[in-house]
Amino acid sequence: MATAKTAPIAEVMHLTGDRLRLRIQQLKTDAAFRDPLSAYLKALQGIKSVHVNPLAA
């Protein structure tokens, strides 16, 4: 069973072609996590755009 120390930060929900959809539960509860995560992902090579939807995690 996963605990807070071992639970994955992201779960791959959908992957097709050049689109990847992740579920990150922390996005629902931690508003301060959203902007740094978005900036980090945008800075990665090959990432064209990032959309964060806190309601869908």
C-alpha cells in the first residue's frame, strides 16, 4: 500500500502522439504547488505547452 512517502507524485492518465495527461492529486489542495510545477514542466526540452486544471488534478 502506498503511503505519503512512497505515493507517486503523478499518474499517467492518457498518452497519445504528442499529448500526455497526468493526474497530480496535490494540485487539488496545494495552490502554491501549481505555478512552480507549471514553470518546471514548461522549461523541459520538448514541452510545447502546459495546462493545469486544479479541479481535475
